[in-house]
Amino acid sequence: MNRPPSYCPYCASPVTPVGTPVVESVDETTAYRCEECDDFVFYNPTPGGSAIVLDGDSVLLVEDFRTPGEWKLPSGRMELGESPREGVARELEEETGLAVDPHALVYVCDESGEPAPGQYMVGIDYAIRRADTTGTLAAGSDATDARFFTPDEFEASEHVIKDTHVDRFGTDSVSWLVDEAKNALDG
């Protein structure tokens, strides 16, 4: 469940919170119990991730269709049956037209957060060089634009990094993204 459950998914009876919050920053308990079928229901984060695609000193960003003027890494949630790398590769292709072998993605970092109130997510982020992708760069159905920026180009523009990315990474620095990806790829 990605939201606190009210009812048991097995028998539809009401559930009761069990215990206290596990993480200080999260007010809600993460475990619920159904008295009717004597089973637990858990309030868990959904997994997601991002692709940091580098072309020299430039990083690929997409303009989010929900918030024009705000830019982010190609990213999204994993779908049923996908590994984190497969989900990130699919999201990259859906948002930018660029395809990549999921096994070629290099781990950069992971984080957890609350991109929407009461909706928790765990992000796993990977890097890849543009030369290791195929396809023609074009904004997909859930992006209004997709392009490479150097940190200086982005900083000089009127664009901003999407708030959810600032929350995830703790910074709006495009330089930081480029450096983290380079460290992972060169590591």
C-alpha cells in the first residue's frame, strides 16, 4: 500500500494501526492489523528511480508536463515485475526516446522521501553516458521538453529544478548531479 490503509485487501474489513511509527520523520504507523482475517497490512513506500544521462559535462533533464518550467531527471516509479534498473530504463525511454540496456546503468545513490503528502517513495538513481544510449532525443508523453544542459547553461536560464528533486537530493545544483554521475561512472 502506498497510502495508509483503511481496509484489509484480503477480506475488506477495517484495519487497526499496530504499534508506533518506525521512523521519526514519519508520523503514521506502517503496520495495520485486520482482526477479521488476523493478517497484517503494511503501509510501504513505492520504488522509483532516475537516470542521470551525461553527454560530456551536460546532463539530460526533462520538463515535467505537470509543472511547466520545472525540470527533473528522467524518472518515475517501477512497474510490477520490473527490477529497479528495468524501471529506470523504461522511464528514460518513455520520457526522452533514449533507450539503454538496463544492465549498463551504473548505481549512483538512493534516497527516500515524500513527493506528495502521505505518499512515500524510495528512489534508486543510476547514471549512463549518452554514447551508451540509442534513439533520438525527444520529449515523451509525460514530458514537455527534453534536453541536455551544462550546469552553467541551466543556472543562466530561467528554469528551475522540480521541488521533489530538491527534496530527494537535498540540492537544486545541476553541478552536483553531474559530479555524482561522473564519480559513479568513473569509479
